[in-house]
Amino acid sequence: MRSNEIWIYRFVLTILVVVFPITAGKAQTPQPSPTPSASPTLERQFFKNVLLDQKAIWTAPFHLHSEDARWAAPLAFGTAALIVTDQQTGDEMAEANGQLKASRVVSYAGSVYGVGAVTAGFYLFGRAKHDDRARETGILGAEALVDSAIIVTAVKEITQRTRPDGGQARSDFFDGGSSFPSGHSISAWSLASVVASEYHDRRAVQIAAYGIASAVSISRFTGEKHYISDVLVGSAMGFGIGRYVYRVHHRAVSSVGGEEEEELSEYDRRWPAVAPLFDSHAHKYGLGLAWSF
């Protein structure tokens, strides 16, 4: 195949693969989820929701708007540029071996066992402590992981890119490989975006979630398992899928410690609420101050 034809195939492939999972969380406006009392539990809706997610993700490009070009075009062109230089950067990384052991250890966090353990931990803790936010994090995290697994398996089968250790055919597409995109990256980022969205009021949790996901993605490159474009696309896809799952299936009311409370926005948590208090019989008047943090 001639070089210009290879470039055309790679560019078109990049546009399709990079854009469609991320647009699911941006181009479509999900309907607000009903409260738990008005609908079946997330556990009962799990498989139905996965099917609905898949439909939304695969059809996302048809819901793009003109303003989406501001982020979709740079991402697609940037990924295409990385694909062109992947073999060079991959060969340079292959000359270093001191980081392999550390990279392998870090990448465990993005494995099936790693993300599965975190997801199960959130769910079991939520059930044991009657913490609906933790329970929902476990359920939606599992849903995002299933969605990601389906997407990444399909894309790997379509692209068939050879891994960095593939010899002469390394970095080539449609050659029987499984490098594009990174499965560890998409899993880590899909779970991280669910956790960060659920705990939007906990800055430390958000930093930890995205920090671990970033470390996993980097480790797949430094561990010589993937190219930079592989981990970039996997991370972007995972982030988009996790955000979509949260936006569509998040329940508006959570229960923490057995007491139901409506979740507060970032603005509400940052500023105190002031309300008038009066008791005409006791002739008492004043102001009430409440601050949730």
C-alpha cells in the first residue's frame, strides 16, 4: 500500500475512533434521571442501561453540532499527528529499560483486576454503610467499564495495530495486532471520570482519581506496551464514556449514613446559605446560617 494511501486510512480511522465515544458525553443532552422512588434501581437497570449506552455511543457522531468542531478537530488532528511519529517515539522508548518494572507495577491499577477491585470496593462499602453515593459509584463504575470493554474490543478488532514489540511490522494498522487503543487507559479513565463526577465536591478524590488514571496511561507507554497515540485515544475515550454514564444515570438524591440529602452544587458548597427565622408567638426573630463543606 502506498504511503499516501496509508495516511488517508489512518486519518479517517482516527476521526472515527477518537470522536465517537467522546461525543456521547458532549453532543447529546441526556434526560434527567428520575429519583430512586420513581424508577427501578440501578442494579435492575444495569444491563438495559449498558445497551442504551452502546446505542448512544455508536450513534454519537450523528448528534454532533458545529460548535463541537472546536474540540473534535484538534483532538483528531493531534492524534493523527502522533500516529505519524509513534514508531520513532516508540523506538526511542525501547532503548530505555530501567523503568520497565515500575511501569508494570503501575499499570496493574488499570487491569481488569485493578479496576474491578476498586469498583467492587465502592459498591460493597456503600451497601454495608448505607452510603448511596459510594454504592452508585460502584454501579456506574461497573457500567462504564463494561461499556469501555465493548468499545475497546471492537476498535482493536477493527484497527489491528501491531504493538511496539511487533518487529518490522510494529505500529502498522490492519496487521493482526491489538495495540490501538490502550485497554488499560480506557478502563482507568472511564472509572476515574465516574469517581471524580460522583465526588465533585471532594477535590482530593478528583485529584487522586485522575492522577492514578494518568499514571496508568503513561505507564503503558513507558512500559513499551503501547504508543503515545494508543494511550491518548484510550484515555479520551474512557473519559468520555465515564462522563456520559454519570450524566445519564446519576440519581439526584443520595443517602449517606442512612439520611437522605439532596446533593449540593459546587457553588452551594462554597457559600453559606442564609434564611430568616421567626417565631411570632415567642416574639423571636433572626437569621439562620448554614454552610455545608
